[in-house]
Amino acid sequence: MEPDPIETLRNWILEKIMNEDLETLKKQQAILIERLDAIKRDYRQGLDADSEERAVQLENAEVLEGIAAATQQELDRITAEIEKLQ
């Protein structure tokens, strides 16, 4: 019995979509990892000696913490999706 051509085409399309999704997710994962690394580098630079600049940096630190947390959550979600597709 020969394979059903429609089923073969359907399977091929699904595989192609999954591969494209996986590639897209891996690109997003790389972007998020780079974003987290940039935030970590920013933290490692420490605070400025100038008190006014230091005050701005401390305000920005709160924002960066929120961005880092949201980025980590998205990275965790994408990593889980990648694991499902592999």
C-alpha cells in the first residue's frame, strides 16, 4: 500500500512549520540571552562617583531589575517551547 500523498504533504508542512518555529524561537532566545548579559554588564560597572549620577543610576537600577525579571520569564518560556519542539 502506497503512502497517502495528502498525509505525506500534511506531515511535510507540519515539519516545516515546526522547524521554522524552532528557528524563530532560537533567535528570540539568543536575543534575550544577550539582553540579560547586557543588564549584567551594566550592573558590574558599579555606581558613578558623582552623587547626582549615582542617584539616576539607582533609579535606573529598579527599572533594569524589572526588565531583567521580565526578560528571564520570557527566556524561560521560550526555552520550554524549544525543548517541546526538539
